Amino acid sequence: MKGKVTLKELVGTKIVYALLLIVYYWMWARRDWHDYYEVIQHTVAVFTILFAALQASRLRRYSKEEKDQPAIETLRRIDAIGLKLMVAAAIIIAFACAVGAIGGPAAGYGLLGMILVLSVLRFILFCGMYQRGA
């Protein structure tokens, strides 16, 4: 990790944050308890701290480097698409809750699943659009 920090790397790490968010939600929303859950909680907490520290150093290095303006513009277009998809998903989930089709925990998992899908889709679209120069 001594090389130049790319925007592609920073976009890709958002997938890890989405996965961590899902794991934390699972830890908060579950209704049962097993002895090994404590090991999972401590492992996830240590990983989160180490990953955040590594990312902080990478972001600090990225802020000192020259910015790739075409990559930033591509990412802005992709973020606009992602916002529209997330609004549509939130409306569908809210409507499903309102009519009683799903409960609170299921709605939470649905929203977090959508965040994960959007972070993966964002990375794939960014890689594809930036390579072809869109």
C-alpha cells in the first residue's frame, strides 16, 4: 500500500463499510444469544478499528495527491444514478412496511441490503465507465 491512492480504491472500500454496517445491524437486531456471538463482536470491532485507521492514512495521502478530474466527474454521475435507485428502494420498503407486508427488522435488512447492492453497483459502474472514458 505504498503506491498512489486511486479513486477506484476509495470507491471499492465502501463495499467493506457496507458489509460492516450489515454485521453491526445483525448484532443489534438479533433476538437470540449464543456464546460465540461475543467473539464475533470483538473480532468485528477490532477489524473495524484497524480498517478505519488504514483508511484514514490512505485518505490523508489521497488528499495530498493531484486529483483525477475525469474520475471525479464520472463518480458524480454514478452517485446521481445511485441516489435515484436508493430513493426508489426506500419508497418500496416504506410502502411494504405501511401495508404490513414486512416488519421493522426486515425493513432494516432490506435497507442495508440495498446499501450493499448500491456500493457494489457503484464500484462496478465506476470501473466500467471510467475505463471507457464516459
